[in-house]
Amino acid sequence: MGFYCKAMIMVKSVLLATAIVVLQTQAQTAEVDFVRDVRPIFEKHCYSCHGATKQKSGLRLDVKSEAFKGGDGYGPSLIAGEADESPLIELVRSDDEYSRMPPKGEPLSAKEIGTLTRWVDAGAAWPDGIDLVQLEDRLDHWSFKPSQLPGVPATKDRQWSRNAIDHFILSRLQQAGLTPAPPADEVTWLRRVTLDLTGLPPTPQEVTAFLEEVAKGEPTYIAVVDRLLKSPRYGERWAQHWLDVVRYADTHGFEVNTERPNAWPYRDYVIEAFNNDTPYDRFIKQQLVGDAMDAGAATGFLVTASVLLPGQIGKDAPSIRLARQDSLDEIVNNIGQTFLGLSVGCARCHDHKFDPISAKDYYSMQAFVAGVEYADRKIESEESDDLKKEAEKLRQRVAHIDRRLASFVPLAHPVEDRNVNNEETNAKQNTHSFSPLKAKFVRLTIHDCNLHPSLGLIEPCIDELEIFTNEAEPRNIALASAGAKVTASGSRSSASHKLEHINDGRYGNSRSWMSDTHGRGWVMVELSEATSIASIVWGRDRLGKFTDRLATAFTLQAGLDADALTTLVYVPPQRPLVRATMNTDRFMPLRTTQLRFTVQSTNSLEPCIDELEVYNTSGDNIALASQGTVVTTSGDTIVADRHEPRFIQDGEYGNSRSWMSNAVGEGWVELKFATEQEIDRVVWGRDREDKFQDRLPTQYRIEGLVGEDWKLLADSTDRIPWTEDAQPAPSFSIAGLTLEETDEANRLLEEKRQLESKIKAAQNGQKAFAGTFRKPDDIHLLRRGDPEQPAESVTPAVLSAIDELSLPNETAEQERRKVLADWIASPENPLTARVMANRIWQWHFGVGLVETANDFGRNGAKPSHPELLDWLAQEFIRSGWSIKHMHRQIVLSSTYRQSTRHNAEAAVVDADIRLLWRYPSRRLEAEAIRDAMLAASGRLNLKMGGRGFDLFNKRGGLSGFTPVESFTDEGLRRMIYAHKVRRERDAVFGAFDCPDAGQSTPRRIESTTPIQALNLFNSRFTIEQSDAFASRVIKEVGDDVSAQIQRVYEIALNRKPAADEFAEAQPVVRAHGLQTLCRVLFNSNEFLFLP
Amino acid sequence: MNQPSNRAHPILNRRGFLSDSATALGSIALLDLLAGDRLLASESAVDLARPFVPRPGHFPAKAKKVVVIFCAGAVSQLETWDYKPELIKRDGKPLEDGPAVTFQGPAGDLARPQYQFRQRGETGKWVSDMLPHLAELTDDIAFIHSLTSKSNTHGPAENFLSTGTPLDGFPSLGSWVSYALGSENQNLPAYVAMPDPRGVPQNGSNNWGPGFLPAAFQGTPMSSKEPIRHLGPPGVSAASDRAARSLLQRVNERHLQQHPEDGKLAARIASYELAARMQLSVPEITDLSSEPAHILKSYGADDESNPTRAAFARNCILARRMIESGVRFVQLFNGAYASGGDLNWDGHSKLKEQYDKHAAILDQPAAALIKDMRARGLLEDTLVVWCTEFGRMPFFQKGAKGRDHNPDGFTCWMTGAGVKPGVSHGVTDELGQKAVENIRPLYDFNATILHLLGLDHERLTFEHNGIERRLTNVEGHVIHEILA
């Protein structure tokens, strides 16, 4: 394939034809002279809009070649010899003031029009070489010229330079009269390179190991770099840079912003490609045509942009055409800016203002990808078929488990059936007074406790249980000192928590009893003798510090016989709050022919139910129409094929098969069964497909017909009340189950978890949002980018300024992309290697040699070190396009090893440090800050790949996104594995200039705002990681405050604290805990900046 | 041909920047400022380490601050501001040569405005009864009846209104303004976005996103209902918090001593001081208990018979307090996300029934806001903008009692600083379907807002991916006819 630059541009056949006409008509044109007669008219009326500074509609009349070429999409404006056919003449002559030229100011006089007309009719003679301005050759631009291996400059200081990079840098510094900064100390380099290559700080062990070996010199440094590049953490760090450029996200964007659930295989592909050091030319090809290269997920690159889904596009044909154009435009932009560093998209509406890219070039690029659709594609692999079969089997097993689990729901206690207290417990103290009774035994049985904000259901805790006598001055006879003995279902034992603490007369968490079972447990007190008692008092933490682990449902019993106790208080567990996906109401079996479900309120608007299932005691859903059951309702909002009453009993889930009431906040549904049934369970949901959370019934009643009367079977009064900000209910709760039921349910849940992760793995092997491919659309040049104004049709062709390569229209879809990929990923393409070499440089130093990493065009910045850039590009190609090779060259250079030490004189010459007279420090990116905090706290979950974890309460959709504040398990993975909701920046780290995946981000901007400070100083994330960091350190070094402080510094900052730092930290740690120091260091500049 | 335009930020001169920032942030040491000056990126005179110092515009302006009342879902121009007697006449008749299919499906018959129109004020402007309180203000308003959008789909169209392009990821108007002008109050966010009490608008945070501008310039979402996040640490005692803050300051100062010339480090230290001040100012400004009863009453904030209106009214009061305190840009949303028109102005099927509810929420609080601001003299330097992403069709949708999306002719308006009162610009056809005179793409609307703030929409640029990006792309003409 030949790459060459044309010496001249825009030589068109029109011009040649004109020249011939000119020769033939020379004699007659003598009377109108271009310079004397015509140009002054142009100058007076036209050049302000069609001259050197402005070229409205792409027309330029001060340069001969341009004038004859004409404006955008209208063909030549001057047709020599035919004034009547020349648009220019027609426009100045026009009577219609809206279309007449010039649009403002005086129209041309009749004399002027006459002159122009005669001039054109006579052949429009425009002598060569008389133009007052010269057309700039847009190809005369450094990045369009082939890159050549430059000679490495000789520098005076041979000691300093370690490799070619250093020679180039030093030579440029010396030209500017500058000298490099002294090298950074060893540990600073280690911290810098570790953060830079892996996005995580080195561990204290790595620091120690490095210092032990550092005396050996260079091999030690090389070994460190090898270790880092081998670490899977490297790919997780560097893939993020790439994902920024291609604006990767896990939602579709725009108004509806729904989840793109299979986007992540592309993210994983990129991580893997970096980790494997996939040669960059292959990396490019895989992303464009991976479907032909056994790298299916890689073509996710083509469809990373926001896109309107079919349901969101208007039904009118222009809307459909515009949406298609927009989606193709995004693909072309992505290819242009990512691989070539060119803003090709500019030419969508008109020829590029600065670069030699015409509108035709742009649409010819579109033709390469005109068969790409934004959709999931099955990614074929050897295992995928087997996995599919396996998944089906597993799914059947899960369905079976679900059926069994569905029976493990607590019985409903509807309001009329409630012979029980419904009180809220208090973490500090709960007092229960009752009619005096004689007791030898007292038992407190816990059925449920509140959820820990991050850990969920954990073991309940009681600091003291007190039993008071029925006397004028009641005495606590539960005390061990009063001879009482205590037993329990099971106890956790630690310094703070012991069974004997429950009746030791001392309050507070550090003298408390903790059950050994999540959410339940019992304690029994055997009094020294049978005594008349009148009140019982217990608390979680009488000192008021702790509110977690609080029993919320319990039974309090007392009596003389341990096996026949009287119930004094029963606070039943509250059933979970209603969920949009699925709710189960279980009740005592009832024989009936009719069931009524009445909605009394909703979270918004008219209630909607996707399916109402009623189970008989044999486990059959007898609500189905197919069972002969007939439905009637209070009234309906009917939307054909979406909301109809019959959909509530059709066995199909989801909003698009649901019933909607016609009244806001209320409505009822009655089911009449074909025969009498013994029923014990109702299962219902708003949207089992989990896309809609609105219109959810929040208060309701379920009744069965007994004779003439309706009997209340279940209602929402014993559920946790629904509020807007309620924590979503866990999908399964053991609260209210018997111990046996709990054991069985837990066993089933564990099995289900394992099965689901296997199924997920199997499915994930199959689908990726990586585009689908079909017969390409016919692509036309569009006037002003408007799909309603198609002009000539175009075929695939590369940018005409750089190369000549075009394909016939019948070229097959995949072949088109293949040809494009080969052209881009060629060592001869002048842009490809330079653009990537520059990106690599930028990601190491913060700024590229070319500051505008996505724009190597004429509007982009000039390279600060053009020869170095070419050397890097050539070295990149020579190494087999190895990105890891480039890292080694850079991070082992003396340039990179400089300290950040300031130099006032150098700063005067080069304030932005573009010449690299020191290492330019910069703030870590959002992801690196979060990851580094988790690494320090010891909680970082290194699980790689797969579906992302949640930063918000939902994974996509219309309405507001509530941030997750407290993270566990998956939520503690590296941030690249967060489910990225387009446009929603993370609540804490988004403010740290985290891109929103709307447009490409070639370089992270670094801004500083008080919102960042608020987020990092006060967020629950920081507070929890500070606590965890402190716990980790205390566990590692014990109670000695000095040792703790030292360890915290070593982990967070890779150094020991200085004496005065010790002195400052100690009183704070003693008074406020080690977590306070941890919080401070997480917020310190030293932690947050690349050293 | 000329060289490509200078990539330097065109709106600022360094001297002006330095003197302004020195007064605004007097607590920052001069040394640090000088260091910061030297560190300024060559591409921009906006110091990203101190993004909110006030900056001058391109030319003197009457408006210094903006309140945008953004009605999500596309308010019908035909039910509100654009009086079309011909449509009343032809009620129930089919529109010959009208489109057979529009955004949501087949078109039905022409439908008269669902509210009575009458003449108002001295100008005699015809305005409907749908928004009676706002209708009282017509003598002060400049209406633009001939706006057009580039999209008939809510998402892209709200993007277009808010960011000047239908695509995702471009900077919002408020971000451009705070990028250009900084803020008059360093203790509050420069740019506040207040979602409707019923939920966020259709296009969510892209309406206040910074796009490729630095994140500093994004709108901070908050409302009377939802305060700014992370104003205080959960579960940390005040004493521990104080100790942490003071230790952090010492730790950072020691580090700065070792890197004495690094302006970014100094700026982060300063940002913690600003954050501490914000922790005090935000609760103060959001506490409406000091507002007198007659104010609460005039906005409808005291009337819990309509809790949504009361909540929107509280947002309106908060907006006024923000403007009083020097916040640069307040975006007040009325209407939430897609809901078949139940929660916003997207009246496809039951327009009258739904607009009755929405109008009751919008009208009194918004009108009270404008009156209250005028009474306090705030409109001397504050621009108030009322806008919506597109309009609606003169015919009902087939088989429904509502109107489909119409991007070809709709109405938005402005009032306040720099705006000519009591004018109407542009005309739609006799049925109100398409703009026919003084056709004004939304580019012109945004260009005019920038102009009123002293900003030239062609000079307010930011280099991104090789393009000097503007709010108005390569389009936009200031609507001089509505300027005072």
C-alpha cells in the first residue's frame, strides 16, 4: 500500500476544462479584465464572507482554484462560458431577498452584474499567479509526513543520559539553557513507578525488598519494572486510560440511559490486551474487525458511544434517519480521534476548516462502518456451546430452589390478626413492665436485628439484661452477683463480648454479650430462686455509642418451668418492605373460590402489577387464565399490548405485560377460580424484569372469600414501611423463620449463589455489546450534514489527503472494516504510531509531547520534541508495537527518574515544565485515589473481570440515581470494575475530573474544588476506609501508638514519619483514635499526588 | 489562509485575573498566587487550581447572574404563550398536508388550545389562563415565539437546549458561564441545579454536566429537599473532626514547605478552607425558617394542600437566596422524567388533565420568585429565563387528547437584567406549528443569554479534540430585538 503526500491539492478536472475554454476565448475577453474589472467587485461584496478569514458555505472567491471549485454540496459556482448556469451569477441576480447575495448590505448594481455576466460568458478568464493570497497547502503539516528515525543528538553530559530519550530531552534542555533536576530518591521512584504503572502504591514489603536490593543498581530497577509489568494490576490501570479515550460506559446514554449489560466484555478485553502486551497494530485490528480474528469482544470499540435505542427514536422517518447518522458519526469520530488523532467528525457538515479532510472524505469513512449496528452479539468461542447447555441445566436447578425458597417466607400477620406488640426497639434501653408473676426462668429470644450499614445482617448484641423484682424498691436479680446463672443459644467470645457480660452489672459495648448467629439467638437467666418479677430491662449499648446489632424482633418469656414459659412480650419480625421486583405473602391455608388484591397506596401514580400469582397448597399457580381463573378489576389504564387486565394472569413478567389501574394510588383486582382451592401464598411484583420502580403498591390488602365475607389474609401493615429512601429489602430474609427453616434456607441460598455465578459465567461467554454486522447502508454525502438532503453516493475510501485507497460499493461488510484496519495499523501510516507513542508518553508524564493527544491536525498543538516523538514512534514499530517495551524505555530513563524539585530559574523559562527540567508531579486520577485508599485499608478486592459493581442504587434508567455510600465485597474492587453509568459521576470521586463517557477524554483535566474536599474528607467511603485502615494496622502492630503511627505512614506514604510528625500525630491518635490519622493521610497532598 | 485561531483562552487577561483573585481569596498567600500564576497552563487563563475567582466577561453587561426555569417535557406553546385564533376556528378539522406520522405515531385532528386566552397588561399580549400568575407579568417579559430545535426527541433536545448539541457529553450553559465568569461567592457553589421535587428532568445530569470542561464547572445538584452531599462526616464527633482538620492542615503545610513552589498543592490546601466555609454557608442558606410568613405565602410554600407546589416553592425561595448570595447560575427544574406526562410537561394523551396539575405547581411559585426578585432589586443584575426543549403540534395524536413533539416552532422567554420588557419576537404560522418569521434556532437563544452576561458566544471557547468548542457550535446570532 502506498502512502504518499500529494504536492498540490485540489487539482480538479473543472480547472483543466476551464483552461481549455480560456485559450479558445482569449480574444473576446479583452473587454473584461479579471484584475481590473472583476476582482474589485468580489472585494467589495464577497470577500467579507468568502475570502481568507471566512468561507461561508465553504466558498472562497479570492483564490482561483477554490473559486472554481464552489461551495459545500452545490457543485462549481462558476461555469466558464455559461453565466446562466453559474450559481454565482444566479445568486447575485436574484429578486428574492432571502436568497440574494450578498445577504446584507447593498445588492450588486446592474453594471456590476453585467460585468460579471459578460466575464463568465466570455470564459471567466482568471490568469494564474495573480491572486493576492496563496492557498496554504494543508498537507504541509508535520504529522501527515512520514515519520523517520531521527539521529540521536549528542549531548555534553554523557553521565546523565541513560538512553536515547534522555539524549533528546537533555539536548533540548541545553538549548534552552536548562539542566535536569537531581534524581528522585529511590523510594520516591518506586512509589512513582508503581502508582504510574499499576495505579496502586507499593506495599511496605515491596519498599523493604527494593531497598535491600537497590545497592545492586540497575538490575534492581529493571526487576521492579518487570514485576510491575507482569502484574495484572498493570492492565487494570492502563486500560482505564484507553477507556477514557473511547468513552466506554455500561449504559446507553441519552434520556433513557438504560443499562448496557453486556458492555463489560470489551472492558475486560482491553485490560487483557494491555496485560498480554498485545502488539498495538493487532490491538487496533481486533477492535475494528475482531470478529474475523477470534477476538469478538474487541469490536465493542465500534459501539462505545451513547446511542438512542429503537424505542426512543421518533416514529417519523426523519427521526430514524437522523438517529442512524448520529450513531455512524460516533463510530467515525471514535476511529478518527482514537487511532489517527484527527477530528474527522468536523467534516460531517462541511469541509474541515483546518485539516485536509473534505465532507466527502468523512462520508467515505462512514461507508467503511455502514453495516455496524449497536447491539449485543454472540461471541463465539469453543466453550460457548457447552456452556449454553450447562447453563440451561443449572437454570432448571435454580428454578427448583426458588420454588422451595418461596415457601420460606414468614407468615403474614395482617392487622386484624395481630395479637402482638409492634414496637420499635431502642439501642440504648428497652423497658418492659408487666403484671407481676413468679419466675425462676427468664428467656429473651431474638428473631431479627437491624441491618449493619455495610455488613448487612450480623450477630445481635446485648450489653445487659436486667430483671427487676416486684418490690417497692425493685432489685435487679439477674446479676451474677445475685446468684443468677445464664445460658445462651451460642455466644461469640472476645475481650468485649462474653456471655457473662450480660449480667455483670456493667454497661457498654465492651461489656456485652454477642450471639454467634446472624440476626438471632437467645439467652436464658435462671434466677437463684423463684421470685415475683414485674419488669425487664435490656439494651444494646447503654452508653449510646453503638446502634448496630440491635434486636428488632424478639420474644420475652418467664415462668417456673423452663419448658413452659409464659410469653410476656412478642415483637414479631417485620416482613421486608415491598420491592418492585417480587413480593411473597404467605398465610395460613384457606379454602376459597375468590381472592382480592386491593392497592391502598403507591410510591407514585396509578398502581401497576405485572403478575399476580396465587399458589395452592400443592404449589400450583392457580391465578393463571389458563387455569380457568377469571379476572375483574376496579378500572384500568389500557395501553394496547402493554397494560391490559389480562396481563396480570398471563404468566408473563415485565412492564410490557402488566395491569395498570385507572386511579392514582389505588385499585383492586379480583380473581375467581374455576374450582375451590386451598391457597396459602400470593406472589406479585411491579416489574420482575427490574426496569421500573415507580407505580409500586406500597400499601395493600389481600383477602379471600369465605361464604359472603372477605377474610383478610395478608396486608402491608407488618412490613417495614415503605419510604422513598428506604434501604432496598434483601431478596431473601431469614427473619421470622424457625431455626430449622433457617438452616435449610441458608443451605439453599448458598447453592443458589454458586449456581448463579456459574450461569453468569456461562452466559457471559456468549454475549457482548460488540456490534452486529449486516449489509452496509448506502452512504451519501449529506448537504450540511442533514440526512434529509442527500447528495452523491460515496464508497469506502480512506482520507484522500493521506492516501489513495478506495473500495467498490459491493465490498462485503467485514472486508470493508478489514481494509480500514490494515490501513490504520500499518507502519507506513504517518499518524498511527505517533499518536499512540504520544499517548503513552502523556500517560507517564501528564502531558504529551503533543499536548492535544486526540488532535494531530493543523489545529492541534505542535510537538514540544518533534524528533523525540518520531524516535518513539519508530522505536514503537521496531519493537513490534510493544507498549510494555515503551514503558521500560520511559520509566528507566533519567528523564523519568528526576525529582520534582522546583527550580525558579527554569520556571521562568518553562513554567509548564514541557521541557521536563523536573518530573512534573500531578494529582492521581479518581480511580487511583479510590483504589489506593482501599489498598491501604486492606480491603481491596482483587477480583478481576466480569459484570461491574454498583456505584448507584440502579444500573441505568430515567430517574435520579442514588449513590451507594457503603461498599462491601464486590464494591471494594478496583474502580475500573465499577458499572459505569454514563453521565452520572460517582458521588465521591466523580468530582476529581472523572469523565462521564459522553465525549472522548484524551487527557484528564486536573481541577481543584471545595466539593472535592468535602467528598474526600466527609464521605462515608473515607470514614469507613479510615476505620478499616486503622483496624488493619492495629491488628498488624498491636496497641502501641508509636508503632501504629509508623505503620500507617509506611502503608499510606511509603516512609516513616519524621519526629515532629510523630509528635503531632500522637495526641490526635490517643484522643481520637488511629482512624483519625488515617482519614487525615487519605486527604493529604502527599497521598494524592504522584511523587 | 490564516493560522488556526489562537488556542489561548480568549476571554481573560492575566492582570485582571490576578487582581480579582487576590481580593477574592485574600487568605491565600501572595507567594502561592504568584506560584499559581507561573503554573497556569498555557492553554487557558482560568487557573484550574482556583476555578471560581470572579472573572470579567468580554464586555460590560447588565446581567451578572442567571436563574433558568427549565420546564422539562416540552411545554405546549399553544396552551400558553402563542395565541392562534385560527386554531380555535379549525378545532376538530383535519390538517390537510400535515404530517401523517409524527414522533409518537399517527396524527389526529387539529385541536384548539385547551385554555382560554385573554389580553394582558398594557401591551395587550394574548396569554392563556393556564398560568394566571405568570400571565400578570407579561408586560415585563420578552417572548421568543419562533424557536426551533434540532431534535424531536426529549433526550437529544434537552441536551440541545442545555448544551447546544444533541449529543451527550458537552458542557451545559451553566458550566460555560461559571467557566467564563467564576463566582461572586466563594462559600457556595458557583452553579446550582435544583431538580423538581418530583424527580430529575428527562435528561438527568447532562443538563448540568461540565462535559469536557473541568469538573469544577459542573452544576452542583441540590434543592430545599436534598442538601449538598458530604457536608459532614457520618459518625465522627465534632471534636475528632476538628482534630482531623487541624492535623491535615499541618501535614499539608509541612509537605508544601518541601515543595514550596507548587501552586496545585497550595490550592488544595485552600480548597479545604473553602470547603469548611461551605459547610457553614450551605446549611445557613438552605434554612428557610428565617423567611417571613408573607414570603412563604406569596410563593405557596406554606400551603401543604399541594405538597409538590410547596416543595417547588421552597426551591424558588432557595433560588432567590442563592442569587442574593452571589451564586452565578441557578437552574430551577420544573417537571421530572418520562412518565407519560404524569410528572412533566410531556402531554401526549391527557394534556389538559395533566397540565392542570403541572400548571398549579409551576405558576404561583415561579411568578412569586420573579416578583420577589424585582421587589428586592435583584433583577437589576439578574436575568431570568423560562425555557423548554421544544413545543407541541397543533393537532392531537390519533385517538388521544394530547399533542406530539414539535421542534419547529415553540416559545421561550426572558425577563430581568438587560431584557427589553413587553416584546414578542418571531412568529409561527397561523396554526402555531412552524416558525415562519425571524426563525430562531436555540443557538440564538443561548447566544443571547451569553450576550446578556457580557460574553461573546463566538469567543467563549474551549479546545477539545482539535476543535475550539462553543456553546453555539458554528452557529448562533444574538437576538438584538429583545435587548433593552
